[in-house]
Amino acid sequence: MQTLNWKGYRVIAWIGQALLAIFVIAAAVQGKWLNAVGLAFFLVASFVFVVRDDKLPTLFDFLFVLAALLNATGWVWGLFGKPGLYDEIVHTYTTFAITLALSFLVYSSMLNIFRNHTLLYLVTITSFGIAIGALWEITEWSAGKVLSTEVIESLDDTIIDLVMDSLGAGLAALTSLWALRQWTNSHQRKEFS
């Protein structure tokens, strides 16, 4: 069970929280208030996942904080608009990490049922992740309209982001299935002890 719930993941997640706090402060000191608010959102969201230590495997905490750090790094150094695959990698990984963590929280009461219905579980979690990716794209579009800034470069950018989000969701479903089997076995052993 060490691979899923190793205590070191939690320690690394707290270090990531400290780095995110430094990023928020750095953005505020630079007078980049919009970045500071965005980074604070990632800090708060990842903090919520880390403190819910009994609801999620510690690996998920670490993966979620890493997603927040990747997004924060992109914001602080302006990596999203530059040539290269940074945006695509971050979209894939962020959807993967969010879907993985949220699927365990949202579907926690059904995990034992899902354990015996592999295809249903994979389709449900993948669909959940794709929906998260679609909501993120709506958020990006809305931010561009409300803040009068260019968040979305083009329709092609949006479609590529949705494809990458779907890939991340599918990977999350597969990883979640592996984790589900370990997690439910571990909790069943605790109940019978």
C-alpha cells in the first residue's frame, strides 16, 4: 500500500504548498494582482486536497499540488503563450490530477460498487474528466471576455486543449481504477481487523 498512501507524498505536497505561497507573494510584490489572485486560487484548491487526508490517497494530494505548481509556473513566467508544448502538457496533466482526486471524492460512496463494474467506472471517470476540461475551457473563455484579455488564442487552441483534457481524463480513469482496487482492498482489510 506504500505506493498509493506513502507519507512522503504528503510531505512533498506541503513543500509544494509553500512554493505556491511564495509564487503568490512574488506575483503580488511584482504588482501582478491578477496573477496573484489566480495563484491564490491554486493555493487554496490544493490546500483543500492536502488537508482532506482521510478522504484521498496521499499520492493524489501530491499529484494535485504538482498540477497547481505547473499552472502557477506557467502563469508566473508566462509559459502558456510561448511556442512549445507547455500548454498541452499542463492541460493534460491538470485534467488528469483534478479528475483523479475529484473522482475519489465525488464517487466515494460508490467506490465498492464501481469496483465490480470496470467498464462503467472507466467511462464514468473519463466522462467526468472531459466535463471538467470543458468547464475549464468555458472559464478561460469567460475570463477573456470579462477581463478583456487574450486567454484563448483561437478555436484550434480550444479544440487542442479539449483533446488534451480528454487524454488526461482517460489516463486518470485508468490510474483511478488501479488506485480504486488498492484503496478498497485496504479499507476492507481495516474493516475486518
